[in-house]
Amino acid sequence: MCAASTESPEVPGRHHLDRRAEKLAGENVGAEDDLLSTRKVADWLGVSTQWVEIGRSKKYGPKFVRVGPRVIAYRRGDVLKWLRERTHASTAEYKSSAA
């Protein structure tokens, strides 16, 4: 059926999304198994589709599902999990996760 990315994404030490991760996670409601296109994920995160594509190829973006030979989708639940991983309570916690 669908093959999911098996490797966990590498989280870059810092990214501009980190400051908004908690807010972004609360904005998008729907079923966790909903499949979102690259465009919908980019719009949700407020980034370009190219950023999402580069994140996918460099393994620092959310997990994805290959729906067809040239079709990629993202489960809403995987994007939410990825955003929660980027949420920090303090700058000290933020620095320790970058190490």
C-alpha cells in the first residue's frame, strides 16, 4: 500500500518555526490520519513548498507518506507530532536539544 519514511527526521538545532510551533500545532484541526499535500503543509506552516521539499530530502521535516511514484502526502498527526517536538518551554531547553 503506502510506504512511510522509516527514518526519524533530524531536527536542526534552530529554526524560525520553533517560536511558532505551539501556536501552529493548535491552528490546524482535523483527523490525525488526514493526508495533506505538500502545498497544504507549507501553507499551514507559513513556509514555501520548496522549504517542505528540502526538509523532506534532508530529513528535518515531518514524516511523509509516498502515495504514488510522484505523489507525497503528510499525515496531519505526523505534522502535529513534529511541531510538538519543536516546542520548547525555555531557551535553556532549546539549547540542550541542539547539542
